[in-house]
Amino acid sequence: MCRQFLCMLGIAFTVVGISETPLRVQTASANTSPPGAMSAAEAYQNIQVLKEIPADQLVPAMQFITYSLGVECSYCHVEGALEKDDKKPKQTARKMMQMMAAINRDNFDSKQAVTCNSCHRGAPHPVATPIIAEGGPRPAFESVLGEDTSLTDAPPAEQIIAKYVEAIGGAAALQRISTRQEKGTINISGRNLPIEILSRIGGKQLTVIHLPNGDSITAYDGASGWTSAPNRPVREIPSVEVASAKPEVDLQLPLHIKQLFNEVKTAGTEKIGDRESYVVAGINSGEIAAKFYFDKESGYLLRILRYTKSPLGRNSTQIDYADFRTLNGLKVPFRKTIARPNSRLTVQIEDAEFNVPVDEKKFARPAVAPTPTRPSS
């Protein structure tokens, strides 16, 4: 039970402090090159598909499979020996990845038009026969920029963002903020754990979750990220995840949102609960990298939906903001609900403070402890 809980922590908490990497990835080889500089085949044992992808993209690819099939890593892998081929689902998965790549290559100019999720939709085995849903059919479509007819009534993105800035206290007040310290609890599966989040301008954030057997820590230093867990080595956060998480870790997000993307534009309107919202899309390389949902009435940012690219498809993370309170003249959300396809958790802030002194070293990756040498006999 404890192992399952910790694994859920590892998969779910990248956005608030724990990356997917450290808890399940197999041990890399003795190569000392940076993870991004090696291929998956060089860094891991027995890689037969996805050999040429960067090593730090293998975990996001495996994560995409778990989301698409609704399974744990042990469905395909032998725990403690992930390189073994003892389980049939692992061999089947290799064939499915090759089939998917061939479909996209031969029919969609190698674009990710077909993914694992296209057929599986959260189930280990695709359903061949259409299901009659209770309450009538409710088709789910992934919205494509430019197809939303509600764009005719939506203001331009610049106007929506400007209203957000004014709603939370104004640009001048936001520019005076250099650090923020938050303390509260994080709830997963009904279990509350103490959490501390320290943020600094420049995309720096340190999150500490106090587990019964020690602290689980994740840090972003503005360009990269690392994470550690009790009795486990420090691990790098995949570079694609670091890039995707930038909107959440930016302490002055509304002032920098245009700098994070090649293009920012209104993508339509959508209802979140009982609130009508404007949707603003952040676009990189022609693809939507993140969506921002702003309350039509209050102007507050209600939700961020961001996508992390992987070699097999895009992993989505949704962050909902609520319980807005005034702190030093700024409106700040004291509750965040973070959801991924296989998990949902809530962070409730109990105490927050701006402009506290922060040591830059807190965000730095800890030095690897030297391996103890055996005394000579």
C-alpha cells in the first residue's frame, strides 16, 4: 500500500513538486553524459523501439502509455528488473508502437495523428463495438484552434490578459513581488501531507512534501529541474516537462505569458463548473502548448491546461485555481487542484508570504554523494 501511494506521488506531482522520474524508471547505465545528450538505447538496457529518442524523453513516453491504457508500469514490466522481457504485454506494446509509427508515417506525414489513446481511451484493451452511453451520446473532441464559433464574441487575448492583471491587483503590485513562500497541505486519495512551496522570479520554484519517511523535493532553477525522494537518488526532470511547467512556476505569469510562447491568441469560450470563461491558447511551433481559462466576470485565471510532448503523444496536466484571497494587495489562489489522466490531488495553502529572503542555493541540484570505497584488506 505504501509503495503504491509513493508511486502515485511520483507520477502525479510534477506540477507541484515531484517528478515522474525517480520512482519507477530503470537504472541507467554507467554513462556519465547528461541525460539529454544520450539516446534512450545508450542510457537504458534492452531498448528495442524508440532507440534514437533522447534518453530524457523515454519516461514521458512510458507515462503516455500508462495514461492511455489506464495501467501501472508493472502491467508490462517486471518490477525491479524493467529491462526483462518476461511479460507478454511488453512485447505486444513494442509491436503496437511500431504499428502506430507506420500508420502516422504512411498516412499523416509522420505527424502524431494516431496515438495509443486513439484506440485505448484509458483501457488496456480497445473496445471494438461502439458503446451505448447512459444519457445519450457525448462525443469528446479535442478542440482545434480556429474551429470554435464562439470566437466571434471573445475579445483579443491581450485584452483578456490585461483584465486578469488588473483583477489581481495591477502590474505595479505584481512587479514588486520577487519571492513567495507558501505552506499548507496536499491531499491525495484522502491523505493529507504537509507541503511547502518557495517561488522566486526567474522561473525558480522549490517544493517540499513532508512524507512519513522523509522529504520529497522538486526544484526548478529557471532552465532545468531535479527531484529527490526518501532513500532514492536525485534525478533530473525531463527537459520537455521543465518546458511545459514554466507557466506554473512563473511568479509573474501574466506579465510574461507572451514571452513563453511563439503566439498567444483567443481560442474561444468554455464553461468551467458554473463559470463562463475565455480560453487563451499559448502556441509553440504551430501547436497549442497550453490553454489558459479566464473567468469572464472576475477576470481571474481559473485553469491552466498544459501539454508535455513525448515521442508517442502529448501528456496533459490540468491545474484549477480557487479560493482567491488578498495578500499584500494581490489576489492569490489559496487552493490548487491538479489533475492528470490517472490522478487528482488538491493543494490547500494555509499561510503565504511575499518577498521573503531566499538563498539561491536552494534551487541548485545537490551534489552527488561520492560512492564509499571499501577499505583494503
